[in-house]
Amino acid sequence: MDQSLPIADLTVLVIYMAGIVGIGLWAARKSQTSEGFMLAGRSLPSWAIALSLFSTGLSSIGFLAVPG
């Protein structure tokens, strides 16, 4: 039984990983301090923070409630 991934799957995986690393490096060069990275320079609007918190809660509730 052959357990290896097809070449197309490996290609997609490598391209995806390279893209994620590239985005991380691009974002890291724009941040000068850890506070700037973690808090976005304290420049986020309150509605964006609220939507982020709401979607996080909604996602976890759905993850626990759907199987039940």
C-alpha cells in the first residue's frame, strides 16, 4: 500500500506554506515593536475589535454545539 501524497498535493502544500511564511515575514518587517505587533499600534476601531470578539465566541459556540 502506497502511503505517499500525489505530486499535485505536495505542490499545493509547499506553495501554501511558502505563502504563509511570506505573509509572516512581510508583516514582521512592518512591526517595529512587540506592542505595535500585538496591539496594532492601538489604531484599530472599536467596531473591528467587537466583530473579532463576536466571531471568536460564535465560532467556539458552533464548534461545541453542532456535534451535540
